[in-house]
Amino acid sequence: MTAGERVVVVGAGVAGLTTAVVLAEAGASVHVIAEQVPGVTSLAAGAMWGPYLVEPKDKVDQWGQLSLEIFRELAQDPATGVRLTSGIEASRTAEAAPDWATTLPGFRPCERAELPAGFTAGYRFTVPLIDMPTYLDYLLRRLRDAGGVVERRRLTSLSEAGPASAIINCAGLGARDLVPDPDLRPIRGQHVVVTNPGLIEFFSEDTGLSPDLLCFYPYGDTVVLGGTAIDGEGDLAPDDKAAAGILARCAEVEPRLAEARVLEHRVGARPTRATVRVEEEVGEDGTVVVHNYGHGGAGVTLSWGCAEEARALLSVK
């Protein structure tokens, strides 16, 4: 593709907005079409960088590392909502640290005295935390500064996005019907946002495949508490029972959270498939379509790497 050609990006979650920014800043004429701006699932994300439970590993490692480098740069500007934060990931069983964690700054095994009761192993490291409402607003500003246009509209097929030199499908869970892709399924996630009782470090439990997650991420005056991972459920209504469980699990690890005031509930449906899909195909009408979806709970973590791959597939300089 040559600079100035019209490219339509479908979806305004973190994958869509990041891809749109990369293409617009490379010189493409970018038009984003999405029913929700920004996407509600991305708004509901925690979010801590970490390529967790997502495949294919070789590509995920590559995408994740590129994203990590960019998030480190963005953390130098508080207006982005990205901040490098130290904290602990712990396990109730003696698990080895994930490969991606061992390369992070400040990585070291925790002393037993650093771990909450009931935990047998843990690791300390420094990683980007991303305050998603602030960060998505930053991406929208950056897109518009690069000349990108955003349109709120619901599509029933990718062909409705044209005419365009190329369509980038970042529709998340919407790709299940738009492609269609029956292998795509939702994993329901819920977080509770509370006032910050003084926390400056994050905590995350390696819960494996459990639907009950435990994490808390401080963002200045607020803390995002997590979470849930209900496979196959896409309902976005807050679940009071799930919220109570999240609060109880987090307060057991950090008692100061027991008295924190609840500010809001955030619910999203992680678009999940066996492998992340970033590939090019030609549509029935001859339009080039680049798919960039199926990131599960690692959409933020992989966002910049996948966006750069989409740009490379289109050969936008």
C-alpha cells in the first residue's frame, strides 16, 4: 500500500485503536468504525502487561516484547495512563515463575515473609500497569492528531465497512459473526474499582485455569480489584455475588481493602480462541482484509506487536 490510501479499522478496543494509530502515523488515511468507542471490554481490563494463557507462544513472545518496549516508553508520560509498578505475583503451590516474568526488571523470588498467608511461592518484578480509561482516551487523541477519523456504527458484515483499500478486522468478540468465526468465544471478566487505602504495589495470584482470579492494581487514588474468568459467558451485567467474592479474596490478602469504598464495576467479555489471529486474506469482493482478533485476556499486552504485524502485512511504510 502507498501512503494516503483509505484503510478502515473495524473495532475501537485496544487492538483496534492501537492498530489505527500505527497505520495513521505510517501515513494511511484511517477510518475507524465501531459500535462502541472505546470498546467496553478494553475499558474493563485490569490491566497489567503479561502474555498469560495465550497462543501461539513464539508469536506471542514477539508481539508481547515489542509492546513491552513501547509501554516502557509511554510510562515516561503520566498523561498516557501507563506506569511502571513493582509488585508480587504469588502462588499457593510451588510453581516456577513464567518465562516472561524472569526477564523483567527487579525480578527475584520472594522471601517467605513477603508472602501472604496460604501462599508458598512468589516473585517480585516491575511491570507496566495501564489505567485503561485514561489510556484509551490517549490513543483516541493520538489517532485524531494523526488524522484518523472515528465513526460510531454497527456493522453486520465486513463488506459494509467499504469502500477501502484494506479492512483491518479488530472487532474482538464481534468477529464471531462478522467473519464468521465459530471458534471465537467469550470469557467473562469482572473487576471492582475502589478507593485506594494507600497501596503503591500490585499483587496478582497465579490461579491457573480457575474462574476466580485474585489481583489488585493501584492507580493513584483508585485500585482495580479482580477478578473473574467465566468461560463461555458474555453477559456484561455486573454480578453482585461475583463482586463480593472479588472483594473478599482481595481483602484477605490486603486487609486495608476491606474498608475501601466501591466506586464502580467493570465487566467485559474477553474474545478468546485457540490462537490469536493476525493474518491477511482477500474478501469476496477482492478487498484485502487483515484480521487482528482473538487476544483473550492479553489484548493490551499484545496490542502494539499485533498492530505492527498488521501494518507489515499491508506493507504500509
